[in-house]
Amino acid sequence: MSVLLEHDNLRPVQSHLDELTWRTTLIFAAVAFFTVAWSFYVDSLLGGLLATLQPCSGDCLNVYDPAQWSAVRWLTCLILGIFSTIPLIFFHLLQFSKPGLLPSEYRAFRRWLTVTNLLLLGGTFLLIQEGLPHLYEMGFEQHRRAGLAAQYSAVDMLLVAGYCIWAFLVVVATWNAIAMMGIFGVLNVQTADFWRIRLYGVGSLLLMLSIPEHATSMLLPLLATYWTTSELIGQKWFSKTLAVHGVAAVRLDAEGRRRRVAMVDCSCEGANPHYGHASLPGCSTVDVESLCTNADNRTVLLEHVLQSGITDVVITGCDGGACPSTFHTNMSELEVAVHGLDLMSLQNKRVHLHSPELDVQSAFFTIPSLFTPAVSEQMLLKLVEQKNWLRNRIHILSEEESRTWGTYHSPDQLVVPRCRTTKN
């Protein structure tokens, strides 16, 4: 069983493997076709590229290993074949990954692919036309001043140029990924370490495995620059709080387990008079219009639960029973406990509200899985001490009173309902 969004369909694993197989086969066939097609024109292309990169006049470029030149020639054909099939690759990547991504993740992924492709094409053109020729010219001037003869390996010159373009791609792709995930809310203070390990780890591994042997001395400065610049670019989002209100802090329950609590401030389509008052220290707050009837609201909550590592969801308006079974199934798969304060039921026992935020706080303190009876009583007494007018004006509903209309209470009396918990 897996977590399913409202628009998802449950498909067997084999169907995903079959889809991956035919999409990959189609891409490989297209790359092979364009690789063979480019092989008829690659010689003139490499000749023009070497003419652009050559820092010296005359016959100063040599091929010392014909077999290595052949390998570079076919590698160039392969790279050009991949470049030629980028639109097809992007289309199949987006189509295959869309069912497995959250909406914000899919938007960030789509924007990342588009912007990275444009930056790669523009950066490659500038490197070949401006950056690398100037770099090689500086090296040639150093050799000339040292009295060395200008005899360069054409293969090494192309390999260094290819690695520079590859390193540029890795670095820019990382920068762009950080920016896109930050803009679309995927990257924040609670997911920063998660994405640091994955982005920096994959990028560093790609740079280390692909660097030419004669350029290994540049690896450590390159990695240091890569990490430092990525941190500077992502500084804004690595410390960014969540799009919802507040941050879910780690708290320990009676058994010493680590818990993160998210308050779901649900207006219940305007029927919940406590809407807008679910703000508690140490809890994040997700504002929704109607959790039980609005699929988009449930998706927003699910994203927050996944990205923030939430273990407990507290619904303010109802007891959670009105939410569809798919919602509870997803919470069960994520091992998230759903609590319902059922504050709307207080309208049957008290018409006017004196302090709706106190109703939220007092009901929250009665959640049995988060607070033991002794701690719950202590928290309620502390609340009474802070609000002197509450003395002798607090009433905790019994199980029978919670199920029936019960006795009418005055507006200035604090009525504490019984919290219902769906244990997942």
C-alpha cells in the first residue's frame, strides 16, 4: 500500500515497470538514431571547434593516439545525439514522474528541467565562444613566456573543454534545483538537510568520477567552490520557515516518543466559529476551507505532513470522521495520528463565544496520546491561572455530554470537549 492523492490511481508495480521500459526504449532508440546521424557531420564540427579553441597559429595541434581520437569522436556523436533528443527526454520524464510527485514537487521539477536546459545551451555557447578560448590563450601565453614549444594534444584539449561544460552543467543544475524548490516551497528549514545530502552528494560524485586524470589537482578547489556557491544561493531558502503558520517543534509524549504536531485550522465551509484561532506554540498551522469536501486542501495538508515529518494532525472543527477514507488511509500509511477537537459541537452547548482561542488551547490539552491526565490537568490549571476570570468557569464535558446536546452554558464559561483520536 502507498500514499495516494485524490487524483491518483492504484496501479501494480509491474505496470510502472512496463511503462518505464517502453519509454526508455523509445528514448534509447532516438538517441541511437541521432548518434549515427551526427557521425556523418562530426568531423567538420570537431574541426570548427578546434579552430575556435586553438590558442596558437600554425600546426600546433596533434593527435598522439588515433584510437583515443576515435573514442572522442564517437563520444561527441553521443553527446550531440542526447542534445538532439532533449525535448523527447523531457516529455517522457515529466509524464512518467508526474503520478509519483506532489503538485509543488512536479511544478518545481518541470521548471527545473526547462530552466536548466536553457542555461546549459546558453552557457555552452558562451564557454565555447568566449570562456574556453580565453582560458587556452592564457595558458599558451604562459608557455610562450616560459620558452616552451606550442605542441598540444587535440584530444586532451577537447576532453578538458568537455569536462568544463559538464562541470558547468552539474553546478548550474544544482543552483537551479535549489532555486526552483525554494520558490515552490519544497525547500525550507525542515527539508534543508534532506536536499543538501542528495543534491551535493550526487553533484560531487558526478564531478569526481568524470574529471580527467591530468586535472585531478583541480578537484578539491572545484568541490569547495561548488559547495560554497550552492550554500550562498540557497541561504535564503535553507532557513526559510514553512508556507504554513509556525514550525512544528519536536515534543516528547508520555512514552518518550518524538512527535511533531500540525494544527488543521478548518473553517468547515464557514460553519466553524473557531476558525483563525488555531495558533499554538510548538505547532504548525495549516489553514483550510474544508478538509472533508475539498481535495486540494487535503493535498496541501499531505504535502506539509510529508515535508515536515508530522506525526500528529489535529483538526479543529470536527472530529475527523467526515473526512474520506482515502485521507485516513494516507495518514495510516504515514503513521500519522489524526485527532479531532470537534469544536463545532460546542455550539450546541454555548451560543456565543467569549474567547475562541481558549477553546482551542483547552481542547488541545486534552488529547490523551499527547498529554497524560496529570499533565492535561496541570496545563488546564495553568491556563486558569493566566486567565483569572476563568476561575469556577471551566467545565469539562463527560463522555455522555459529548454525545448529546447536554446543558446550556453561559458564553463566558470555558467548555472543554472530549478529543477523538484516530490511532494510525
